[in-house]
Amino acid sequence: MSFLRNTAAFFGILNLSAIGGATLYLRSHHVYNLEEHEARMDELEGTLRGHIGLIEEALDRLEGRAAEADRGNKM
């Protein structure tokens, strides 16, 4: 246990282990945040696709009415 008597080596090893532990913690936290962000973006994409679908359906109905009105005027 001679390295325990050498305080520089002891604090060096302690410092490296603290840096390693913090790195692992921050990595796991970052991965968690990435997964949460991906889930939010998937939900947002679904919402946007739903709204786009509603807009397209309304546009089709409006275009259908305009086409019917054009056919009525031509006769």
C-alpha cells in the first residue's frame, strides 16, 4: 500500500475515478434526454401529419364545391 502513502498518486487515482464516474453519469443522462427528445418529435410529427390531413381534406371539399359550381355554370 505504498501508493496510499504517496498523496499525489492517491489523489490522482481519486480524481480519475471521479472523472470516470461523472462521465458515465452524464452519458446516461444524455442518452435519456435523446430518447425523450425523439419521443417528443415522434408525437409532434404525428400531430402535424394529422393537421395536414385535415387541411388537405378541407381543401379537397372546397375544390369539389368549386368544381360543382363550375359545372353548374357551364350547363
